[in-house]
Amino acid sequence: MKKLQEIISAAETCRDASALDCNIIVCDAEAKIIHFVPAKSFVTDVQVGAIAQGKAIRECIAQKRVVHSIIPERIYGLRLKSVLCPIIEEDGQLSGVIGTASSLKTQELLHNAAKTIAATTQQISTTSQALAETACHLAEDLTDVKNGMEQVLHEIDKTDDILQFVSNVASNSNLLGLNAAIEAARAGEQGRGFAVVAEEIRKMAVDSDESVKNIRNILQNIQKQTHAVVKTILSAVDVGQQQAAATQEISATLEQMSASAADVTKVAEMK
């Protein structure tokens, strides 16, 4: 019984040296409780002199081996993790059992928090990935729009040559009309009809030249506005690409958080 007595003497020290707050119970070879050291942070109704109940204590005594078990909440009002260890004397005889019971409250809180974090990060990660894909598609669409607008600008530039040609035709027509009017004046009465035609040609030339100027002004305004739109689109493309990159970084961070939550779960489930 020497080892049994030594363990009883050191029971309180064992409790204080434990990393987790726990109670210490010592039973004899018939499972009778002969010594009890209560925990500091929780209370269990353990009576010295009573017979310890449960399959774990019987298994520990019968098989002379360490037994791990979970004590359900209905026994002491909270779930406990129990470790029972047989006390073997020098002659090989079983003289009793020493057991510890620690509260699972902290581990359960960790486990539940880890599950909540994992679920939340998974949901946010899924949403972030969807946002990243949308941002990428938006950037691609805006790039296509930008390319289209640049093509419009290119086509507008082509009209300058056409307008210049029409302007030249109008100038030449005006000059021809003026020459025709001079020749009609020289012809006198016989050139009167030709003079009317010459005047109409000159009017048409002046109107054409004025129309060219108006069209050029309109196209220049369109060109100016198109340039502004292209600039805005380029800005939007940059923002979209930045958002896509930022969202991908968020997704990567959330994946790391998910992995950390899994680690916390493993710690909470350690026995």
C-alpha cells in the first residue's frame, strides 16, 4: 500500500501542477473512494467512502490499464473528461486507482467557436470568390467596350479625309460658279440663263462648305466625348482589376483562417 499512500499524499500537488483545472479522486481496489481533491473552478458531488460508479472505473480495475472516458453532463451537471490510472504496488498487486476529471467547457467553447469561424469564413470565401469572378468578367467586358470605343475614334478620324474632299469640291465649285458668272456677264442677254445656273452652283458650294464645317464640329464634339468615355472606361478597368486582385487576396486570407479554425478544432478535441 506504500504507493497508494504516496499518491494520496501528493494528490493536491498533482492537481495544482496540472495544466488544466481538475479534481483528483483516489479509490481502493474495490472502487471505494478513499481520497478526493476538488477542482478550483467547478464543483462535483463526490463523497469519500462511496463506491465510484461507472464502466470506466470497473474497466481500469479489471484490466489494470489507463482508461480515458467522458463523464456525461447528467452525472455532475457538466461534461468532464476523465483519466483513470491503476495504482500497481511493487509486488504487482493492484492497490487502487487514481483519477482526474477536467471540465470540457473550455474545449467545447473552442470547438463551437472554431466551427462558427470555419462556417463563416467558408461562406465569406465563397462570396469573395464569386465577387472576384464578377470583377474579372467586368474588367474583361470594359476592356471590350474600350476597344470598341477606340475603333469608333479610328473611324471618326477617317471622316476628316472625306470632309476635306467635300470641302475642296465646294471651294472648287464656288470658284467655277464665280468664273461662270463672269463669263455669263460677258455674254450679256444670251448668258442670263447661264448666270442663274452659275449663281445656284455658288450657293450650293457655299451651303456645302457650311455643312462640312457643321459636320466637322459635330464630329469633333463626338470625338471629344468619346475620348472622355474611353478615359472613364480605362479607369473602371483599373478599378475592376484592383478589386479582383483584392478579392482574391481576401479569399486567400479566409482560407488561412479556415485552416486555423481547423487547427483550433483539433486542439479542442485533443484528449
